[in-house]
Amino acid sequence: MAEIVIVHDEAAAGALVADEIVRLIGADPATVLGLATGSTPLPVYEALRPRLHGVDVSRVRGFALDEYVGIDPAHPESYRSVIAREVVEPLGLDPSRIRTPDGSADGIERHGEEYEAAIAEAGGIDLQILGIGTDGHIGFNEPGSSFASRTRVKTLTEQTRRDNARFFDSIDDVPMHCITQGLGTILRARHLVLLAFGEGKAAAVAAAVEGPLTASLPGSAIQLHPHATVIVDESAASHLARADYYRYTYANKPDWQGI
Ligand code: GLP
């Protein structure tokens, strides 16, 4: 199963993941990162900033999880813009080495395959950062997504559009479609790190980690991965039946094991 780490706050989670990313880049300057958007990964990017001072990041590559379809790439809430603003620019990454799925409607039927090919050509993703939606989606793989799915176009649920309306003027401005790495794509990354904070994520986290494997809860796919780490604060951990065991395990973790 995934390793569950319950931390005091978002900053502690960010520090844990940032330390691991710096370690990876130190071992391989051409590390390939799987980048997530949304509010959840922000503490990771914030913690990375000071840690990357003096680190050569010129060869680091990155692939975003998903993008809205039909949104102007220059729109401030396109994931391309979000990744540029929150990750590429503050961390000094080379923009030409960071990719977001192409959400332009023109040729959309080919974009998924092209994205898969680009990830494969980069040698696969070393560490994939993940958030989780309140309906259990990861990336934009809404309930019902196949565990074998690859990068493709999906229709967003009403719940996700409502959740994401806070980034737009109104829910009507939230795109109806998206292009997202599939669950099968995500499962091929070498290390999955799923983060969740706050009571609103508690039910989705418990279902993903302790519930049955089911396409109805796409986050449960992480149970299939040999190296998945789930980092949650106390509120997001509040529905976990075995929280005490996870605390005990982490407290007794051998020093030589990273996350
Ligand atoms: C969005 C993104 C996901 C993200 C999720 C949670 O729809 N496509 O990648 O994990 O919603 O967002 P947040 O972290 O803001 O709660």
C-alpha cells in the first residue's frame, strides 16, 4: 500500500517533498518531474525555491498532469499559465523543457498520443506530484476513468467545475472539457506523491487509501503503485481508520529510507 505520512501542516509537507526533489536532482540533473496544479502542490513549490539556490536545474524536465480544453493558453487560469507562473518562473526552470498537454481544440484527437510519446522520450516521469479532487479524481481523471487510461480528453463533472469556479469569474467560464494524463500514465511514474490538506479532502483520501480499488474513485489507483507516498495534514487524515498505525510506522521508519 501507499505510505501515509501525517504532518502538522502544509509547510511540513512541502519541505518533505522538496527535500526529495532536491535529492533526485542532485543524483540526476536531468530528473523528470510530474507537475500538478491546484492549490495543494503550492507548498512544495514554495519549499523548493530556497532549496534550489545554487542547484543546476537547467536540465530538469517537467510534464504537467492536465489542461483545460479550448482555453486560451494565455488565459491566467490555463494550466500552462499556472505552471509558468507558479513553477517554471520562481524555480528558474527552462521553459522549453516543461510541457503541458495541448488543450487547443485544433487537432485535439492527436494531442494525447503526442504527450504520451513526449513523456516516453524523456525517459518517463521520476516523481509525480498529485493532488486529489473532492470526488476522488487525480489529474482530471473523473470517476469512471479506466485504470489503464492514457492521456486523453475528458468531460469535467459538475462537482469539479464547481470546485474550480473559484479560479474563474463564474462557473459558466470553467471549461467543460480537459485533457489529462490517464491513470495508466500516472501509474507509470516511478514515484507518486499525493498531497491533501483540509477536512474537505478527508473522505476522498480515506477512500483512495483504504477503500476498495475502483474506477469510481480514481485516486484508489495509487494502491496499485509500488512506490506511492500520501502526505496529509491532520484534517485530511481525519477519516483514516488506521491513522495511528501510519503515525507509528512513520515514527519508526529507518533513517536510510527517504519518502
Ligand atoms: C484540479 C486539478 C487536479 C487537482 C485537483 C484538486 O481539478 N486538475 O490536478 O489535484 O483539482 O485541486 P486543489 O489542489 O486546488 O484542491
